Amino acid sequence: MTNHNKSEYAKHMPKRMKWPGIAGWFGWIFFLLFFIMGLSNANITVDRLWRGLFNAGTFISQAFPPDFNRIEPVTWAMIETFEIAIVGTAVGVVISLPFALLSAKNITRSPLIRSVTRGLLGVMRTVPDLVWALIFVVLFGLGPLAGILTIMIDTIAFCARFFSERIEELNKGPLEALESTGSKRGGVIFGAAIPPAFPSFVSTGLFAFEKSIRGAVVLGLVGAGGIGVELRTSMTLMKFDEAAAIILLILLVVLAVEKVSSKIRLRVI
Amino acid sequence: MVHLSIQQVGKTYDDGTEALSSVSFDVNKGEGVVLLGHNGSGKSTLFRCINGIENTSSGKILYNGQPIHDLSKKEIREVRKNIGMVFQQFHLVGNLSVFQNVLFGGLGKSPSSISVFGPFAKQEMRMKALECLDRVGLIHVSKKRADSLSGGQQQRVAIARMLMQEPELVLADEPIASLDPSAGKEVMDLLWSVVKERGMTVICTLHQPEIALQYAERIIGLHKGRFVLDQQTSQLDDTRFEWLYEKNLKNLSKEVISVD
């Protein structure tokens, strides 16, 4: 027994397929245009793909066995990359905190301050890190300083957003309780906002560090210090066995960092 | 001596709900008052107005004869230092130690906020926090995380935090509403005895008349934001007593009763 006659069902039945609207059509045309142009401009031919495969063979045969003769300078460069990641991330995480507080709705009441902070974070996030690195190399010259500053900006953009989301989720009870003692704003924030969010800050900070170590490797390619410089040199000089040693070292360090950081993360949460 | 004077206080929220409508009463220094009413009777709103979390829409609130409605942020902080709060949900910082939570009671009155944070607190402050914990019978859990305690214990920690603050007036907002009856009794016994031994004024909201009768010297009834009863507990006559027991505050609202 149903409420309606089956003959009335037709007008309630959703269409099997809906044609896109005008904006939808434009979207599809736009997408297909660039997709086809992209494919054709990449100049993909069977011949080229075949040659690539052949080159891969040469590359691998020359890369093995890896040449560890330059292991000493390479290790120092790796240590420099590690330092860039540590310093940049640590300073970035610390600076993220005020940014996060200033962009969190439940802490900063003024919409003006909030949108200015969010705007700044938006700029940091949307400009890619290699572009930041190029800018800092121009400003401060080649070397690790440019790398540190780039990692710092990257970390702030990443952490401040997650920190402030965590702060906005806070239970407002303890905040009100400390406020009700007549405490100043700072006391309330350090007493009831930061402690409950702290485990999440640590976890996010560790993610940022994992991101930074990978980022710092690449930054060397544009001259911002670290092992990237070594890798680029070996590649340009076609010393693929040296390059292989460097890549292995990078792999090792990145894996170790991820392992340790996930161990720590499990302990804090 | 009048400690707190509520004069024709009304509160209408932005969305048009009228939470309080010209409520008036005085509370004397050292008095123990229970504010009785159902959910939505305006008890919490009244507390929020006294504490400056909300502004009143009309009327006056005087603290020791001084108006405390419509103050600047700085002035509100000064008033709050002398008003201790106890909340239904305890409002402890869960992942910090019991000891640290008690220390937070000193936030308002200590000259710099940093002096109530564990590692930076002076020995004198640390001793005082332990003393407060000892008074509520929980010195043995001082190092535990606050959220590892039972509800009743957490509320006792909240009372210790309030003692640390050394307020003159205590506002307890449904302190036992989320506790089981035996823990609730323990908390009420403790709250009333610490408040009385230190000569503090206390206003406590409850919704169970039978508990109000056990503790209060005076009962004030609120119903839908209106003032419906104000009576010394010892002078409650049988009819009103029954009304209370039937939780029939609605009937009381037909005739506003006040005795002085």
C-alpha cells in the first residue's frame, strides 16, 4: 500500500543524467582544450618514449654501483640540509603560534585582525616554496640562510592553519573558567588554550618537519644550500654513480626522519 | 550589609529571547542562597550578567554598592577577582595536572600570569595550592591528570581552584547537575562547609528543591526569567513547601512572593 498512484511517480523520478548548465559547458570546453593542447605540446611519440626507456637503461647501468668516493663532502651537505630543515621548522613552528591565535575566531574577536592574518598566511601558502627560495637567494645570496627562510615560511603557512583550526575546536569551558578569575588574556591563553591543543601542535610540527626535510633537499637545486647543490652538480656532470650515492643517502635520511617522527607522534597523542 | 544587589535586571538576547525580566533581590554578606529553577529559568544568564560575561539589557547590579554592569574590560577583571565560579561541567584543563589546575585559581590576583604556571610559581603559591587541595581531600592526586579523575573529584578540584582564588562571593552554577546523587551530596557538603568556614557569600543554582532545602538559608525561585519566590528556608510554610516539592514553580509565578 503506497500513498500515491504509480502513474504519478514520473514527476518525482530524478533524471538519469543531467546536462551541465552554461558554466558547466564552458568548464568542460576549457578543460578539454587545455588537456588536448597539453598532450600535443608535450610532443609524445612512440619513438621518444622508446628512447626514454633506453636512456633509463644507460642511466641505471652507469649509476650502479653507486660511487661513495665523495661521501665526506656529500655527508656534510646532507647535514647542512638537515640543519636547514631543523632550524627552519623550529622557528616556523614558534612563529606559527601567534599567527594561529590571531586567526582563531574564539581567541581574536576583531574580524579585521583575523582577516589580515589570514591574508598573510594565504600569501605564504599560495606562493610555491621554490619561488620563495629564488626570492631569498636574490635577497640574501646563495647558501643555507635562503633555505632556512624558505622552510620557515613554508612551515608557518602549514602549521598556523592547522594550529588555529585546533584552537577553534577548543572547549570554551576552561577558557571561561580562567577568565572568571579575573585573569588577563595572556593567562587565559597560556592556561586553557595552549595546553589542551599542545599534543596536536607537536604532531603537526612533526609532520611539518618531515615535509621540511624533503623540501630542503629540493631547495639546494636553486642554490639555497644543502645536498641539492651536490645532486645537481653530479647530474650536470653526468656522474650518475655519484648521483646514485647521493639519492641513496637522501632516501635513508628521509626514511629515518619519518620513522622517528611517527614514533614520537604515537607517544604524544 | 548588602553584598550583591540585583535591581530590576532584564536580559533580552539578540535573537529576541527574553532570559530575564526585571529580577530584583539583595544578598547579604555571608549569606548562603540557593537559586531554584528549571532549565531555561534564567539562572545561568543571571550569573553570566553578574560575572560580566553578558551585559544586562536593563536594570542595575551593585557589588558592595558599586555598579558592576556596563564596565570596561579592565574594570570587569577587577570585579571578577573577587567572584569565584563553580561550573556544572567543572571546566578543568583536562590534560594538565590537578595541582596546575588549582594554581590557575590564582591567575586573577597574582601580579603576573606567569607566576601561576607550575615551574615558575613561587614556593608560597605552590604550598597554598596544596593546602587548598588538602582541604577538599584530594592532596593525594595532585600529580594526576585532571581528566583522569571521577566527576565528583573533578568538581572538588574546581572547588579547590575557587579557594585558591580567595573570592568574597561564590557563584556555583548547577554544581551537582552532572554528578550521581552520592557524589553530588559530597560536593554540596564540601562546598557549603568551605564557604561557611571562610565567611564567603554563596549563591548556588539548583533544580532540586529537596537539596536546596538541606543547604540554603534562603531560597530564591526563578521561572522563565521571572522572580517567583524569595523565602528564608526556616520560614517556608507548608503550602509553599509543597509547591517546591512538586517542583511547581509555575504555580508560584501567579503570585510573586517576597518577604523581608
